[in-house]
Amino acid sequence: MVRQPLTPQQIEAGRRLGSLLRQARADRDPVEVAHAAGISPETLRKIETGRLPSPGFGTIICLGEALALPVEELAATWRGTDQPLEAAG
């Protein structure tokens, strides 16, 4: 199965998400955060810099837990809104 290329909107969503995660991590050691989330530091770096704009759902959930970010905030950032899903409709 061939994976479809990401759209420019998906790439931008990944950049927004990476930026939020980087801000939430602040000056915490990226190795510590990555291990807390069960991912490699390289994967965290790729997500934060937008080089991995479409990480797996489980990865994002684990990063949110490690950084105390509610899933609603992660989703709103990915969508490019400041509203939780139920308020966006």
C-alpha cells in the first residue's frame, strides 16, 4: 500500500502541533520527555520541528500526558483553532 503525500494543510497542522509541544516542554530535557512518552528523542525532535507532521495518535496522546496537555488542546492546535471540538461546530 502506497501512502498518499501529505497536503500543505496537513504539513502546517504538524508544524503547529510541534510548536505547541516544544513550548509545553519548555526547558525540560527532551530525552526525559521522550522517554516519559515512550518514544525516542529523535522522534520527539522530528515532531517538534515539523519533520514528522503526521505522528501516530498514540504518540500524541502519550506526549500530551507527559507534558500535561489535554487532548482537546492538542486537537484544537492541530485544527488551527483555539476552540475545543464541541465548540467549533
